[in-house]
Amino acid sequence: MTHPRLPVDVTHTLAAVPFAIGAAIIVIGAILALFSGRHAGVAFAGHLGLGLEFLLAAGLLRLASTDQLEMLGLVAAVILTRRIIIIGLRYSVRAIG
């Protein structure tokens, strides 16, 4: 039995919104970090973490149009990579502060 899934065009269009928001947050964070002096890492870490959340949401929306089992592994890898980056950012912010 096959389950209905969303058309690829719909999911890619919907995924463009959180992708653009995430990219904008990261770029704005990088620009603000340039003017933060010695607290640039702390300023950028927050923006990067939030931007990665939006990028993950965009990726999950794109995956909604597929029904392949390999995509489950891809989602798990993306989530794991994001968690490792966030944990590393938290440790670096503690070391700086």
C-alpha cells in the first residue's frame, strides 16, 4: 500500500521559505559579529544555531515528497550533524566567556 505524498513542486516551494529565513539569519549574524569586537563568537553562535534550525526545517520539508527508506538515514545524519555543531558552538562560547 502506498501512502499519498506531497508533490515535489509543492514541497520545494514550501521549503524555500525556511531556507531563505535561515540563510538570512546566518548572514545577518555574521555581519553583526563583525561589529561585536571580542564577543563576535558569542554573537555569531546564537544566529548560527537559529539559522541551522531553519535550514533543517527546509530540508525536512523537501524530504516530505519522498518515500524512500534511505531518506530516513539522511534525516538522522542531518540532525546529528546539526547537534554536533550546536554542541561545539556552546562549548566555544563557554570558553570565550
